[in-house]
Amino acid sequence: MKKILFLLIPIIGFTQNNPNPGYWQQHVDYKMEVDMDVKKFQYKGKQEIVYTNNSPDTLHKVFYHLYNNAFQPGSEMDARLQTISDPDKRMVKTFKKEGRDVKESRISSLKPNEIGYLNIANFKQDGVAATTKVVGTILEVTLAKPILPNQKTTLSLDFDGQVPLQIRRSGRLSEEGVALSMTQWYPKLCEYDFEGWHANPYIAREFHGVWGNFDVKITIDKAYTIGGTGYLQNKNEIGHGYQDAGVNVVYPKKTKNLTWHFYAPNVHDFAWGADNEFIHDMILGPNNVELHFLYKNKKENLENWKKLQPKTAELLAFFNENVGQYPYKQYSVIQGGDGGMEYGMCTLITGNRAFGSLVGVTAHELAHSWFQFVLATNETKHEWMDEGFTSYISNLAMNKVLPPKKPENPFEDSYKNYIYLATSGKEQPLSTHADRYDLNMAYGISAYSKGEVFLAQLGYLIGQENLNKTIKRYYNEYKFTHPTPNDIKRVAEKVSGANLDWYLLDWTLTTNTIDYSIRTVKEDKNENRSTIILERKGKIPMPLDVIVEYQDGTKEFFYIPNTLMRWEKPNPYASLKTTILKGWDWAYPTFTFDVAQINIKSITIDPSGLMADINKQDNIFLRND
């Protein structure tokens, strides 16, 4: 009688229904078997992928990422560390030389048994050898035969890898003692989309990948516990806290290693962490999603990791409600890496933290599951859509699950960071490729802070309710489809009715700034009238919210539309007397309007603070007589 293997996969619907006419995307299914030597930190594997060419193009080449190769002296990542003026402090060591601090790339001094590498052999296409060439972190493959549109092909290879010392994201023996942070560890097919191939070298920035199903078997020392992407298929063979209730796992005495079998449906990466001292806890979150926690058995951190677990469930509920339903049935929070980094169905984070910090990093990395692992914008080109949107929603979530003692604007720091960059003379447009920023500082503020301000300020433009609807509709319509900046803009336009092309252009393709001021206030006692002149000093045109307060304490709201929007937003100050003025055309540097009183106490442009004016000091007029 034949044995039939049923993969233990929750039944989940994955739809790819991008509303853009003619949309297509590639698909790849991975099968990998890996043997890990935990003493040498080396591994050998076999990989077979079935690649479906859904494009209208005939493909003569394919490309793979070999990320491990970045961790070698002389690599592009090493060169970048030595030439950028503000290298990532995790990736350099500092020492004194001739009385001054000198920074040296940690990669430059790696020994042969400390470097990372991925060596490829026996590459075949449908059983026929193909020509390969390794260029840094990219494997270039000239196919044995072209892949025609709407055809599939099977690509197979053997790989031999070494886990580098922990320097950036992936590696062995992290500062906190985690043995294996296995991220960017396997030969990963590069994405091919409507823009062509995205075969970017790895210099420690961002990623882009092809959706598919991963069937992965990892053989490792039986003392090690693994957490990562996918659903464990052989729980009752493995144990380590994964097995079904009431089932005891008894290992044969001669067994040295265990083979962990994971299956991950519809993801675009596969990561895992392993250690022989991991504690493994699991709780059920909203919709019966299994939340797994794997962390070092260190007395000083146990309490925080236990307290983190219900907070993670609260975070999941918040994102489900405010973005959309998490589409998988498990998520793992794993101690490892060098900070926090998101992956399919899991994250690796450093764990020796204060409780607030531990919740904060988990909030941010979990939020990435919606913006990077379900929406999956190409973050090498549009990193602000991933990091910025994730920062926006995770800051809101933190206000909910760990509310501050005093109410505060959750986006305040991002506005401050952005204004610092915008006035520093070192800003580059958000359209800059993630690898091409002159400074790490400029990249970080642009991706995280300016990207977050894009959404927060969009709420100022179209109203908070419309922004909330935009985020949910964007997620629902574009999940699993690699949206572009135009897609979020179009969703916001459809939800609100406003024209927003000018906003996307100015905010992302230029370094233009917003700067308005109250130029003059003149009183005409004979007419019992005040004339207010506003000035636009920056190049970005905006609609303006203006509140005028009178000496008797009453207030009046004036709204000045931006004519480029061809629209007026819902009144955010409905309790006040409201006047909608004529629109301010962008070509005019000043705007004049009258108030039918002379007893003005103050005038404020944008009392919400959600407009990213780079000089707010001249946004307020106070009567001083």
C-alpha cells in the first residue's frame, strides 16, 4: 500500500488580483534539502525550482542572489563600508590611530573560516547543463533553452555555503550568543517584472523577491531548536515544543541529527534561526494564528519575553483591524540578527532589551508583514513605501498597546527627522535607489521618516477617515502584487475624489519643501475688517487650514483649497464657524483674504501640525499690543 503524504498546511486563499490592466507576475516553487554542520558553520544543499514565466517576454537568462558572498574582504559591501562617510556602526570597528578615531570595515578582516560564501555547482535546466557565471553576489545563468511566455521550466543546482560571522542581518554567533541567524542564506531567484530583471548586488540594503511556495528540509544537530518561515510538517518527529498535545517524542539513541520539514505557501523569502539554548513558547493570537517565540534562556530576559507574548497578540489584532487580515496561520518572533529584520511569517530581533523596546521592535517588524511581505513593494527602489508605511502603522499600534503617560503625536519624531534632513542640504529624492544614497543618515530618514510623513500628511490633505479607508483598500486591492507609488496615490484619489499627482511628484521625485508664513496682518478700523496676507516660500503647494482666534476667545476656521487638487476635504473643525475661501493657485506666491473683525488675538496655519512645514515659527501670528 502506498503511503500518501499530506502537507500540513492551513487552507488559506491567496488571490493576486492587481486591478491594473495587463498586470502579471512571475511564480517560483522551491524545494530545498540542507545539511547544517553546527561546528563548522557550513552547510550543503540541493535546490530545485519550478519557474513559471507569466511575462509576455522570452527569457534567455535568469539571475540568482548569492547574498552570503557579500561577507568577504573586497566585496561590494566591504567597499561601500570603506567609502561611505557614515558607515553602519554594526558593520565597522573603531580604533585609535594617531590620536583620532578610525573606522574599519569588519568584513575587511574576516578570515577564510569566518567569511560567508555560496558556491554553486551542477546547474541544470530540465536536466540539461546551463552556463553560469558568478559576479559578486549575483549568479548569471545563460539558459540551455529559452523560457517562452506562459511556460514553466525546472532549474536545479547544488550549493555549498558558509555562515559568516554575524555582521549584518545574517550570520553566526551574534552579540547575544545566538548560534544561527539564517537569512539571505540560499540561492534566491531574482525578480523579473514589467521593469525587467532586478539583479541588484547586495550591499546591506533592501530586497525584492518572487512569490512562490517553499518546501524546505533542514537537517541539523538534534539539540538545536529552529523557528522561521512556514509551517512545520513533522511536529511529532521533531518535538522542541512544536508537537501536538499529548504526544511524546522519543529520539532513537543513535540519532545525532533531526530533519525539520517546513512548507511555506505564497511567500517571497525563507528565513530561519536556530540555537541549542532556545526557549520555545507558543500562544494563539487572533483568528487562531499561532504566535511562536524563540529566545535565549537568559534569566535577565525571561520576564520581558513572557510579557511580550500577549502584546504581540494585541499588535496582530490592531494591524488586522487597521490594515487588513493577516493571511497566514503562524508568525514567529525569533531572537537573532543584529537589530530587527522582517521575513516571511517571522522576524529576527535582538532580545536583550528593555520591555518597551522589545515591544517596539516587534511592532515594527510584525507590521512589515503587511507592507513588505504581503504587499511587497520593490523596496530597493521604493523603500519609503515599506519602511515609512510600516513606521506609520506601528507607531499608531504602539500608542494603543503601550500608551504614553501623556497624549502625544505618534509621528512627531518623524516630522522632526524629516525637517532636519530637508534643511541640512544633504537630502536626496525618495526616488533614489536604496543603495545609492550618499549617506546612511539620509537613507534612514528618507525611508523611515519621510515615508511615514507621506502617509500622515496625506491624512492632512484628504482627511483622516479617507486616509484610513485608503490604507485598507490599498492592502485589499494590491496584496500579493508588488504595488508601485502610483498605486497608493490612485487608491487615495479613488477613495477621496482628490487629484494627488502633484503631491506624489513633489514629495518623492524632488527635494522641494513646504514653507508657508503669515506675511502681514492689517486692520481697517473704519471698515471693521482685517486683511491677512499669507506667503508661500517653499516650492510645494498645499491646501491650508487656518484658524483665527479673536480677543473674546471665539475661533473661526478658514480653509484655502489647493487648486491642483480640484477638491475640498471634509471639515476637520466642524465645531467652529467655517469659511471656505477661493483656491490658491500654485503660481501665485501670496494669498490675501479678509476677516470681518479687527480684534484678532492669534492666527495659526495648520494647527494639527500634520503639514511638514520646514519653518513653523512663522506659521503663527500673536497680537502683541
